[in-house]
Amino acid sequence: MLDKIFEYLHFNFTVEAPIVLLILILLEAILSADNAIALAAIAQGLEDKELENRALNFGLVIAYVLRVTLLLTATWVQKYWQFELLGAAYLLWLVFQHFTSEEDAEHHHHGPRFTSLLQVIPVIALTDLAFSLDSVTTAIAVSQETWLVLTGTTIGVVTLRFMAGLFIRWLDEYVHLEDAGYITVAFVGIRLLLRIVNEAFVPPQWLMITLIGFVLAWGFSRRTVAENVEIEPTLEQKEVVE
């Protein structure tokens, strides 16, 4: 029985395995930046830091189970373009929902608002699954060893949780970061649509990473102006007071 399980998982440890695993982890980290911002922006809809972190924890546990299921059924899933169409439609709907939302006093859009964990956790899990439809092909192309891909995915989800936690803080500090995150989500949605139309139309991964890099650079280009900051009086002002 165990022999059949190991045979199914292709558990063949080779000298190249650690190198391939490192490549998979690096790919997960690089390709997860846009995903991390999207998940952070969704969690931020709770408007409570403690609840936001709990939503990410629970949401990514479910997302991990869905990712593993996707990887184990990837050969079957890739036969049906409808899955990618649903993923693309879902991601582009999130983008549309964000940019058509009401603007605040500073003319900034914000993602959906939630009142409970039960509302936001499924959204986080489904969003990560939609992103995974784009990255699973890359992971499988790097290695056919299922155990390596699963190990890389496990470490990737842990990395994603750490990055999303950072982005939750940064979303409060940088004016354009939330918009930048949703623009990168649009890139992934459009990429999935192009794959359905014609594989030749899909931009190479290096171009996607470059575009995402430029958009994130814009997202970090302007800090939020701090309010109610006490300004230390100058020496001349002190002398006048005295």
C-alpha cells in the first residue's frame, strides 16, 4: 500500500532535488507579491487588525488545502479552459469592484468591507485559488516530482502569509499601494484570459514580473501624510516665547 502511495507521489530524491526545491520556493516568493497585496487588501476590509490577521490565518489554511487539491488534479484541470475562465472572471470582478467603489475624502478607492470572519475567509481562499491557476503551470513545468512541488507550495503559502502581514501594515502607510495591488490582480486575470484565447498571446513570465515590479514601485512611491503630528518648535520660536 505504501509503495503505491510513494509511486503515485513520484517520491524520488535526487541530487538535483534541493536545487529544484529552492527554485520553486523563489518562484513562489516572486510570483506571490501581487497575491499577497490582494489578500492583504481583502483582509483589511474587516478594519480590525486582530481580525485581519485571523482572517489571513484561517483563509490561507483553506487556501493551502485548495492549492494541494489543484496540484494533485492539475493534469485534469488543465484540460478544461472553463476553470481558467472562472478564475479570470473572478479576479477581474475583484478589480472592477475595487475601482468602482466609492471614493473616500482623499479620492481613494478601497476594497470591499466585511463585518465578520465568515464573510472574508472564503474570499481570501478563492482569491488565492484563482491566483494558483496561473502559478500551477509554472510549478509543474519546473518539476514533475509531486513531492517537490507540494513542498515548495507549503513553504510558498507560509511565505505568502508573512508577506500579506507586511502588506497589511504597508497599505496604511502608502497611498497608492492598494490600487497598485489591484492593478497587478488585473494582470493575472488578463493573463488567464489570454491563455484561453491563444497560448501564443500569453506574455512571458519575466515580462509579467517586470510589469508587476514597476506597478509596485509606483505603489510604494508616496507615503500617507501623518495627521496630528506635533512639530517641535524651532530655536527662534522658543526665544520669542521666552
